[in-house]
Amino acid sequence: MSLQEDDFPAAEKILADLDNVFRTDPELEDFFIIPVSGNQNKSPVVHADHSLGLESWCVQHLYCYVYGKLINHKTRKKREDPKVVARLLRGALLINPETAAFWNMMKQLIESERVGPEEDLRFSAVVLGFKPKCSEVFTHRKWVLRKMVAQADVQPMAVLKYLQAELRITQLAASKYPSNYNAWNHRKWVLEALAPKGGAEQKELLKQELKLSHCWTSNHVSDYSGLQYRQYVMQTVFSTFRHEDFLCRTEWLLELPSKVEAKCCSSCAAASVLEQELQMLSELIVRYEGHESLWYHRRFVLHSLQKVCVSAVCAKLGASLFNSVVGSERAFASSVCRESKLAHENGHASRHLNWIENVLRITAA
Amino acid sequence: MVKPWWIPSLGRKKDHGFSAMKQNYIQLTRVFLDEEAMINKKLPKELILRIFSYLDVVSLCRCAQVSKLWNELALDGMNWQRIDLFDFQTDVEGIVVENIARRCGGFLKTLSLRGCQSVVDSSLRTFAQQCNNIEELNLNDCKKVTDSTCQSLSKHCPKLQRLNINSCSAISDQSLKDLADGCHQLTHINISWCDHITESGVEALARGCRKIKVFIAKGCPNITDRAVMTLAHLCPNMEVINLHSCSSLTDDAVQQLAENCLNIRYLCLSGCPNLTDTSLMTLAQHCQALSTLEVAGCSQFTDAGFQALARSCHLMEKMDLEECSLITDATIIHLAMNCARLEKLSLSHCELITDEGIRHLSTSQCAAENLTVLELDNCPFITDASLDHLISCYNLQRIELYDCQLITRAGIRRLRNHLPNIKVHAYFAPVTPPPASGATRQRYCRCCVIL
């Protein structure tokens, strides 16, 4: 179809309406394309309750118009003013955020200070509301955040604010799309790039993340990416926390009995945490049958426990403790095998048994 | 017998082999290397220069790469009197401006650096020093330009007549004071969106540049009544005044403007919400030459003011009455009766307008010949009946009907049947034409596979 400008004169008006909504509502969160059958002589832009809607009749025409103009600008056939380009880009990216070329044009505008980085972050958060698993959006946010943090006069309070905003947004994105790898990966990047390095604040943050991922796992048992994130957090905790950081038990929210006294030393504390993790997993596996993700997380926990026991200096940890853990594992897996009614849950349990025999024991020896 | 050389030899077998080709090649190169080559022989340098004077920047640069002769002629200062670098925008940096300045020297009369955001003061200083005859300079959107540039212009460019420093947000009153000192020939000045400019700058400018005819100052909220009054007193020849969004202005300023500048033909007071009918009445009293009036957002204006205006300003051609929400059909009736030259009328958001007003408009003197643009968007009482009235406006080119909920597709179709060239702007989606049957393969852009 032809991409001529005068085919759709309402395009400019619709783009102006969209821009207006962004300008007047700084707390805008969501964007939807509203499926409508007919169209009346009314603006297709709907704004209610911090949500932006665009009626579906205009989407195709609007996108063709915007695409044509942007490509002409990019290939220098017909240059536009930067403000116009920014408006066109926002329209194009709302409808089709997977176009890397347009995000790059937006980056150019931010570089030349035609568009403010904060304004752009607000915009891409709305786009995420529409397509929560779009990797281009996350990459673009990374670029903008890196740029903002690298500025010479950046305040630590501001960085903290960005951090909190990113954590909130990634959680929202993860809740809108099952097993949202891009969102969890971005969260991991945020922890590495924006978190305060070392000191009490980092430890506070890690404790908070651990608690959050525990709640998340209980509510989203099959979120593989969420579990992977929890694994990352646990690994970071074990590598950075010292003995005294583990002392206060309420942090872990797991008031479960464990074979090892956490107060002894940091390795013991780590082992204690892992044991409690196993118990939590057992509970979840029994309650929600048939989720492979929980079994795989069990494998991670066992591996970590093995590593801790092998490399620990403390007398209480050692082969005997580990063997007793493995014994109870076998018992649990066999019981699930016997009692579960689902065929594939049996499969999971028996594969777990196999894994213990063939993989774990071998690496232990 | 020796055969004379001019008689061609007959019957000799031509050797079409390699040596013949080589001979042709030698002959060709001789023609091109020779100064006697065809185009240079037939066209004297003056004519080539004249032809080059019509070319744009890109073509001139390409011609300059053809040969030494063309290089000299294409880069001759006479072809570079008017330069517009908008299409190059961010590629234009300081060094480009300086090279142009050196190359063109005193020949350069018009230069547009609109949108060239990388241009800085030092390059413009070089430029001002080299190009003393500059008459028109456009620095729209050159955000890095500061007062130092205007100081350079004031020192070196006394012939400057038109200056556009729209959106150069670093400019302050000092620039205007310097311009007032050095550039007395200034007739056109555009200082829109330079929000540091206050009344003292404008007053200084008015005192130094008495010949100002065009004064454009959109979005300068610090321009007060006093500034406008001084400007009006000192520059009575003003014809074009744009004070869009100078929101602190009141009726007093407009009164002084009307009383002193009798030649005003274009006046924009959009976004000045403190103005009342008094302004319109003083304009009616003094400025009969008014042909364009933009008062969008002046929501206190009523029918009474426009009645007075219409009765005296018969030359009115373009009016923008967007958001003057108190006006009713009465205003339209007065405009229809008195302003025969009306071409462009905007009544956006004038919520009290009905079909009756449009009916009067369509039977007025301006309708058949002159009316080309009519904006009725967000007027909720307009129905298809208005469109039926407008079929008699043969020159109507564009009509805006956004958010007029009572308009239907059928009404628009009827209008289009009578006025085939009209552009109707409404929120109705365009009907995609059926695919062309036969030869042309349908082409889809990759992005259209959405939803």
C-alpha cells in the first residue's frame, strides 16, 4: 500500500493528542490498543485512570503514515524538525516497539538533547505496559540509564530513585508476561549497575531482593526466569555476606528448623539457608503438582549445598551432613513418586532420583 | 600523383581492429583536454556563471568537482549570495560556516543556518567579520548561539536587514541592545522563544532600529505592556506584529499599538488571555488595513468586539478565532456581511456556532470566490446541513471537522461530490482502494503485519 502523506490527514492530530496525554499525565502507566469495529468522527485516543488507549481502526493508517515520514527523514529524502521527529517516533514506537531502528533514532535525539532522558524513561515504561517482553525496550532503558548515571553531576539520591523505579517496572513487566526472561535479566543488570557498591546499603538491598523473590516464587511457581533470578541473588548473597550479616534470622522469613546452626559461621549460615530452601520447595512441590521448575531449582540448591559442604572449613559441615541431606532427598522423591496422581509428576520425581544417583553422587566423590 | 589529403581514399579496407579503437580514443581525449571542447567554446564564462546562479548548494558543489574551470566558476562568490543549509542540519559545524564566510566574503547576502544545531559563536564571529554585506541571516534553532554573536553582528554587519534568532534560548537583552547600536537598517526581526528577553531589551531595540516593519516575538512571556507601547511609539511603520503567548499583555498595549501603527496588516495576539473587546474596538477604530488577525485563546472576546471589527476592517483575509468560545453565529453573520475578502477562517472550539452561521457564511460575498480554508473542529452543533450549505464555496480547499460528532460519512461524501478537490479532515479512516488488478505486484511494507 502506498505511504503517501495526504491519505490520512488525521494522523498529525492523533499524534498531537498522544503527546498531549504524555505531557499532562506524568503517572501514565499503560497503553492498550482497543479493538473497535466501527469508527466515528471522534478522537481515537482514550485516556482514563493513568492508562492510554488507541482505537484499533486508526492503528494501521497511523503506522503507515509515521513509518513513511520517519524513513524519509532517516534516508534524508525529506528532513523534519527534531520536535516533529520525536513526536513521530513516539507514535511509531507505541504501536510497534520492536523496531530497533526507531529506538536508535530516539537515542540520537537524546544525545543531541532534543529529548530529555527522564521523559524518555517515562515513555518507555508505558511501552512496556503494552509489550512487557520487548527486549528492545529493555536495551534502550539500559542505554539511557547508563548515560544518566555516567553524568558528572549525578546525585546518589537520584541513582537510588532510578534503581527503585527500575525494580518496580521490571516487577510489573514480569507479572504481565509469564516467565519474562528479559524483565528478570534487566533486574539483574540493574542490581549490578545501579546498586550502591559494598556497605550496608547493598546488603539491605540484597536482603530485600531475597525476600521479594521468595514471595514471588510462592505465587508464580512455574516462573523459570524468576527462579533463575532467585538463584543469582542467593549466589551473590553467599559470596558477599560475612558471618554477622546472617545473624538476624527474621531476614530470611523462613522460620523452619534446620539441621545446621546458622550462628556458627558464614558457611554454616549458607548451609542453613539452603536447607530451609529445600524445605520450602518440598512444601510447594506437594502443594502444586507438576511443576518442573521447582525440581530444577532443587537441583541448584543441592549443588550449592554440596559446594558449601565441600569447601567449608567448619567441623560441623562435611560429608556426613551432606549424605544425610541426600538420604532425605531420596526419601522425598520416592514418596512423591508413589503418591502423586499426575503422570508427569512421577516422571519429574523419578528423573530427580536418577539425577541424584548418577550426577550428584559422582561429583561428590 | 600525390592524392590531396582532403579526398578520402575509396575502397580501402578499414582496419576495425585494435589500432582503430585506439585512434578513436586518442581523438576523444584530445577533444576533452582541449580548451576548445564544445561546451566551453560555445558558452562564455559569464553565461556559465549565470546558469550556476540558479543552482542550489548541492548542485553547485557537484559542479565544482567537474573540472578546474567549473571549480573556479561554481565557487565564485557571485553564486553564493543566498545559501540555505537546512537540509544538512547537524552536519553543519563551525568549520563549514567559516569556510563559507571566507569563500563568499562580501558577496554573501542571505544565509540560512536553520536547524544547524552545532554552530557556535566563534564561527559566527568569523562569519560576521568576513561577510560584511550580509542582509538576511536565519539562525532559527541554533541553540548554541549566545549574545556574543549579536555583538559580532552589530560590530561588523551594518547592512543587516532581516534577522531570525528564533529558539536561540541563550539570547538575552544584551543582544538586542547591541543590535540597536550597530544594525540600524533592521526591518525584520524574529526573537520568538527567547524567554530571557524582557522589556528593556525590546525598548532598546525600538530606540535603535526605527525602521522595523516586522516584529515577531512568540513565546516571550516577559514582554510587557510597556515594551509594546514603546515599540509602537518608536516604530510606527510596523506592519507585521506577532505577540503569540506574550501572556501578560493587556488592552492598554493593544490600544497604543492600534493608535500608533496605522499600517498594521498582520497581527497575532494568540495566547494573550487578558485581552477584552476593548482591544478589538480600538483596532477597528484605527487599523483598517488589517488583513490577518490571530486571536486564538483570547477567550474574553465576544460578538460585540467582532461586530465592530468587521464593520471597519473590510480587507480582512485570514482570521483565527480558535477558543474564542463566547462568540456565536452573530459574529459569523457580521463577518459574512462585511469581509468580502475572507479566505481563511478558523472557528475551532467555538462551541456556540451552529449551522445557521455557516449558512450565512456560505451565501456571503467571500464564499464563492475567496473562502479556501474553514476550520470547524470541536464545534459540537455543526451537522451535515453545514456541509450542504458549503457546496457553493467553489474555492474551498480544506475543511477541518475533527470531533464534530454529528457529521457523518454520508455528508462528507455529498460535499466531495460537489467539490472534488476539497480535503476534508476528520477522524474517519481512509477507505483503502481495492488492489489494482493486473500487472503491479502488491507491495506491503514489512511493518504492516500488526494486530
